[in-house]
Amino acid sequence: MIKKEYKHLNEIVYIMKLKSGMEVHILPKEDPCYSTYVELSIPYGSLHLQYKVGKEIKTTPPGTAHFLEHKIYAMPEGDAFQEFSNLGVDANAMTSHNQTSYLFTATQNVIPALSHLLRMIDTPYFTDENVEQEKLIIAEELKMYLDDPNTVMQNRLLENMYYVHPFRHDIGGTIESIQYISKESLLDVYKHFYNPSNRLITIAGKVDLDEIKKFFKEYDEKNPEKHKLPKIIFPKEPKRLCTRNETEVKNNGISKLLIGIKIKSVRQNANLQIKREMAYTMMLNILLGPSSPMFDKLLKEKLINQSFSIQTNFEKNAENILIFAETKKVYILKKLLIHLFTEEAHLYLNEESFERYKKVYLGQVIFALNNIENKAYLHGKYYHMGSSLFDVVEILKLITFEDVVATLESIQPKAISTLIHKKA
């Protein structure tokens, strides 16, 4: 077991590297802490629709990663959730663009729950019958999302922004795409992505190091085999947009505006990519964050309400900014926001505002480490990127005003797509 200390953050990480290639990272939290949070994460998500094994290229339908997440809970003796419930632990799972995570929170029975989690992951139980049943369940889930106008709007804008990149598909896929998922395709994805060589287990909070070390030593003896991982393939995405502007009349109570900014992807190592993402976050918060002069101006002029939000996405070959607003003056707001990013931003983006927000951002990052669930999730996310959560603070400190200005200069007017749902 390797011990890593980050004295500037008062954090310790214990790392176990198993024969199979699986790693176990333990982030202990001293008393008073009564809960243990466990997350098993796999770097396989909704964007990984095509992969190469040897010389063979395999293609899966949109929604496969999410579908597989659901089916992992099926076991020969029944639903795996029941045993988690019997053990008194709160279990869940989630699929993102780049990873799938299985997790639980416990105040007792940590080792039995961990054993059950690994047995569940190690026991793929896919049959023609239960796959067809799952299609009905997920179809209902997708229909529920289609009842949310904001989700429908975001999906439409991404289709307008991207030609071929998997980012244009919803994480859950579509009712049509999941019909092409089969027992065989799930088993193939499971075989190549869910083997122990491709897993990270993060354990945070109250821990018994000796107990955990003993458990994984026994597990390692039973599962020593290493597997070669497949290569993910992404299609080459054009720089241009599919559709620049679209307006639809909807039976809404208020008009809705969604602006998408397509950013040119940059190939670089993990730490530089994290630095770049943070610089974009800083730029957006200085210009349009809740404490910014522009945000205050938009509120006072009643051009936005509290639904206003900004989202950034930095996926492989698909980077973008999404700005959402509900407004009674949709065309005025659209013109003002586009003008802000293309003409006016330099009036608000200065070194003084940068230094002020940098301190705020640094405090937010450090404060986030106090939440064990958040810390475990971010630890896994940055590990799969090839970096470390506890290096993020140092990366943030290296960001300069020039870095933030460069993010603004990367925004091109021709890369801005808008979607308006006009109140009927």
C-alpha cells in the first residue's frame, strides 16, 4: 500500500495496486466522520460508441453505457439493490459522458457491501428476456425526459451544433436507438470495459485500513488476470455548426433562449486541459456569474430570472458552453449576450476582477473537499483523466489573467448557435 501526503491540504491518499491492474484509492477522514462512501468507477460512458479491438472496429447504439449500467444490477437471484437494502446501505449508480459509477454510502457493513458490489460487477446476467424488459423500462424513462422542455431544448441545440460527434446524443440514447441493444452487444462491452484492469475503487470517509487491505488482498488472489483495454474511436467533427439559429413557437409560459458556443478542441496533457477548463470557468463567472456586474444588470432590467444558468462541457473533440435563460425579451437578450462575448467582454474582464474571482474559486475548490461524496467523485474523475484531485489546487494557482483572456479570444461569432422557444 502506497501512502501519498498532501500536507498543504491536510489530505492523505492510500493506494493499492492489484495484480489485475485495478486500483483502490482510500481517502480517510478523521472523526467526527461516521459514514463511508464507496465508488467503483469505469472510464466508459455515453460518448464511447465506437472502439477498436485488435483490427476490428465495433460500433454500439447511443444509450449503450446507460443501458449496461441498469443491467449490471440484474443478478441470477434477483435485483442487487435488495441486498444493499438488507445491509442498510444506500446504493446508486450513474452514467456520464466519460464514465460509469456504482456507489454506496454506509455507516456499517462496509465490507459486506463492498463484497456484494464486486460480486454484482463480476456477475453479468444478461438474457434475451431481461434485456427486452429493460428496453421497456428505459423507454419510459426517456419519455419522462421528453416531458421536460428544457431537456428537449438542450438535445435539439446539441444536434444543431454537432454533425457526427456522440455528444449530439442524449446519455440515455433514444427510444429508437435502444431497440438495437442486444444481449450480445452488452456482453461484448462488458468483456472489454468492465474487467478489473479498467476499474478504480475510491473509498472515502471513515475507514478501517487493515480490514480493507485484507479484503482486497483476498480479492486479488481470486482475480489476478490483466486485460488489454480497447481503443476508443471518435469521429472527426467539423469546426462549423449544423445550424446557426433556430426559432420554434411553443406553448410555454415564457420564452426560452439557449445559446451554444462550439469551442475548438485542443490536444494536451491532463493538467494543461484541467487548467484550460478552469480558465474558461473563471472567464464565464467574471462575465456572467451571480456576483458579476452584467448579471446584476440583466436582473435589474428584467431580462433574466433565477433560471439563468451556464454549463461548460469539455469532452474529447467536443467542447462547448451552453447558456440558458427564460425571458420576456428573448431577442434583446440574445443580441446582448452575443455582443458581450464578441465585442464588449473586455470592459468587464480585467486583472482586478480576475484576481478577486481567483481567490473565490480557490476557496470553493478547497471547501468542496469537505464533502466526502463530492471528493470521491472528483478524485475518480481526475484519475481517469490522468491527473489528481489534490493537484487541482496547484493547477488553479498557476492560471494567469492572460490564460483567461485567451479563452475569451477563442470564441468565434460563427461558432455560436442559438435556439429560441418563443412563447406562443
